[in-house]
Amino acid sequence: MEKIIRDLSIGLLVLIIFAPLGLLAVGETFGEWGPEEVKEKLGFVPPGLEELSDIWSAPMPDYAFAGGSESMTMSSVAYILSAVVGVVVCGGLMYFIGKKAAKN
Amino acid sequence: MHIPDGYLGPYTYIAFWIIMIPIWYYTGKKLNTELKSRQVPLLALSAAFSFVIMMFNVPIPGGSTGHAVGGAIIGIVLGPWAGVISISVALVLQALMFGDGGITAIAANCFNMGVVMPFVGYYIYKLISGNSEITSSKRVIASAIAGWTSLTFASFCTGVEFGIQPILHHTASRTPLYMPYPLSVTVPAMVTEHALGFSILEALITALIFAYIQRTDTSILYGETSEAQKNKMKKAVTA
């Protein structure tokens, strides 16, 4: 059991370090276009889509520093930082929830 | 697969909140009865793993990008209910902090990736594995098929949710208010790119982690008991 936790943690660490590889994939994702991209495709933006699309301003939109430089280095730093935040928050929260739920 | 805000109209996103709230509640009760404390570190790792693996965007021919989720392997190792909570936590953080997936669509995204994937993954794995030895290679194949099917089915659900929007929400002149494309576009688009691309990645990840656990310690697998526990049970029966 300890070996599995250790090995998987190392695996996760490697994934975090290589996370910026995920930035190399350029292209669009079906159904995840911004309003401008929808306008390019259709010539108009559906009114409900336009209205709802900016309902939330995330602190680090698309795993990048808001308003930060777009250099590959800065993007990579932001991406790794995002992965670290994700691991710490998700892992920490689940550990806490798990400890509360598990009795035996 | 992370539906942004603005693509689902209120009928759909509210319906998914109504579906998900009792599911989350029941998941909490379920974990209270079946989660063992030795599984807790693994549960924490699974949510972290799912978060990071979704950041690995891969390109496929045709100019589209997407990612694996890890839903099937979490369902197989920790059980489908643990999968619901792990993936939900990752998705909520992605939406709130990183704008990946909409706020209104959190429940829909949690349903597609957090409920459909671990349940489809776990039951396909169980179905194909049957009574085969826990260490058999048949189970590795079963886990790969479970991974592929789980993400492909999740993409189908997402495609349907997208495609019903023009039917549910449009102006008097039939201008769509939210996702503009009909089912005949959204379902094939979602399912094809997943079935031929991202689901294969999901299958590989599922099989790789499963094969590793098979070689290391099968007693951690959901529904399996360790040798020590088995001996204890035998003693209890003979006593």
C-alpha cells in the first residue's frame, strides 16, 4: 500500500512537471469556443450564449495569469502553478473529506 | 468536454443541478459506510490525478484538442462513488479558479465526467472481468475497454446535452439562444473525436495504472479483500 502511494505520488509529480506539454496542443475544442469564435463560425452570437458567457471571471482563466504576458515561459510557469494548486487543493480537500468519512 | 457557461440553457443546467444535488448527498452517505481509512491517501491522490490529467491537452487530426479524465480507473480502483466525489471536486476547482467549464454547467459537467465515467467504467470492467483471476491479463483488457467506453459514453451525453439546446431555447424566428448546433452535428462531433482519439488515451491510462496495481497490491481494488482479511474471515467462519 505504501509503495503504491509512493509510486503514484512520483507519477503525479512527473505529470505536474510535464504539464506544459498540454499547452502545445493548439486547436479548438468542440463546444468550448469563446463568443468571438462563435461569431466567426455563425456570423452572430446566440444572445443567451453571449449573456451567460461572462457570468464568472475566474482568477486564472485557462490556467494562465490574468492579463499576464503570453510568452511560452510565463504560460508554462502559470500552467505548472495551476497544476500544483489543483493537486494541493483537490488532494487536501479529499484527504479531509476522506478522513471524516472513513471510520475503520 | 468541459461545457462553458452559455452553451446550456436554464432548463438543462437547472435540471442537472436538480439531478446532481441528491447524487452528491447520496455519495456522501455511501462514503461514510464503505470508505476505509487506508483508502484515504489514494482517494486524495485520485482527485489530484484527475485534475492534472485533464490539463494534458492532446491534439488529434482535424484540428481538435481534448484530454483524458481518469474517471474509469478511479471507479475501478476506489469504486464508482469515490469517483463521483473525486472528479466533482476537481471539476468544481477547475470551473471556479480556472474558468475551465462554466459555473452554471458545473452540475452537467460533474454528471458527464464525474458520474457517467466512473459508473460506466466500473461496470464494464466488472462485466468483462467476470470470475477471472484478479491477476489475469483479461482484466487489463477489461480495464482498457472500460476506459474507452467511459469517455466515449460521456462524450455522447455531452453531445446530446448540446444538441437539444436549439430545440429547447430559440427566439420566435428560430434563432438559437444557446448552443446553436443541432443533435445531428453535436453528437457525431463529440463522439467521433473521442471514440477515435481521446478515449484511446483514456483506455491506455486506465490499463497502465490497472496493470501496475495488479502487479503491486490487488487488495486495494474496490470490492477485493486482502489475504489478511480473507484469513480473518475464514477464522470467523470456522470458529
